[in-house]
Amino acid sequence: MFTRSAQAQTEPLRSIETVAVRLEGSAPRWRRRGRVRWRAAVALVLRESPRGIEMLVIRRAVRAGDRWSGDAALPGGKVDADDASIESTAMRETLEEVGLDLDTVGARRLGTLSDHPPASQGRWANFAVTPVVFAIEGDPPLRLHPDEVAEARWVALEALRPVQSRMLWWWRPYKRVPLGVPFVLSRWRLEGLTIWGLTYGIIDEFLTRLGR
């Protein structure tokens, strides 16, 4: 994980323009090159509000066979053969999952983050998720896909802190491994949501590039 200074964390972000400038002034830390089992994209959607900059976060529906069932996440999914770009994937999945048409509402694309997980974890997780950052205005209605999304809410960036708590997670890379590999992971516990794992890593990188 990245480290942010205490001074940077105390400077509130109030405008999308500030976010845009800071993203333009920094570059993604890594890209996954070569073949992976699958690629996906997520949309990190921002808006201005009286609470400062807010980010759209979903809680995935509970369903059998979904390894991230019930977790907090960002709207997104796997790349389809018909998708013209990673940006197209993020926009299509956002429309499908929460009914937000980023094209119709005139969303502004602010940039992309690094592929997640990092390439250094390739032997454990041979896939790549590219986050695309968008900004919208106002409060357009959301229409959740009940089979995929249990809820969606806007979370203030100022409510997030580098590490609120840690958790022990056992990962089984293969079914024949009886217990799995233990990891101590950082997480945010916020307003009934637990943000951890891949989503934590994406948001952590985003805040780091903003100087948080």
C-alpha cells in the first residue's frame, strides 16, 4: 500500500478541477502487460457536494458463485469483445449495474489508474482491472440491477482514512490447499460498508495520486 502524509490528509478537496489537475500531474504506477486470464474495468465516479468530493460505491448483491458477493465495490465488470475500449467497458457496466448512463449525463473522463492487482501479484491473481475516473454534475437517479447490486451510495472522500483497521484473510489459490495463504489486509469500515481488497487498493492509489 502507499503512504500519505498527515498534512496532506488535512487539506480538503472541494472541486473536481483540483482532482483533475492532480491526476494529470501524476501517472499510473504500473500496467499489466502480456496475457492474463481476463481483463475488467471499473468506474470511479465523482461529484461535488456540500460534503466535498463524493465517490459512488456499491455493495454487491449476495449470490452463489460470486467470490466478491456482498462486498463493497466500484461499478464495473469484465471486458466484452464488443467493447471499443476500457473506458467503454466501465461505462457499459455502470449503466448495467446502477442505471447511470455516463454518456447521457455528460460525464467528464479524468483519467485512468494503474491496473489492479499489481503485476507483482501476477502469480497469485492472473487478471487485470483498470479503474477509469469520471466526474458528473448533479444527482442523477440510480436504478440498481437487483441481481448484481444490493445498494449504491455516495461516500465523501474526506471520510476515508489511510488505515482504519486491519483484517486477517485466508486465500486459497488452489482447492487442494487446505487452509490457504494468510494475508493481513487494510480496510475502511464506513457507514455500514467494509471496503477492502481490490477496491481498497484502487481507492488507496487514487487518494495517493491526489496527495491524500
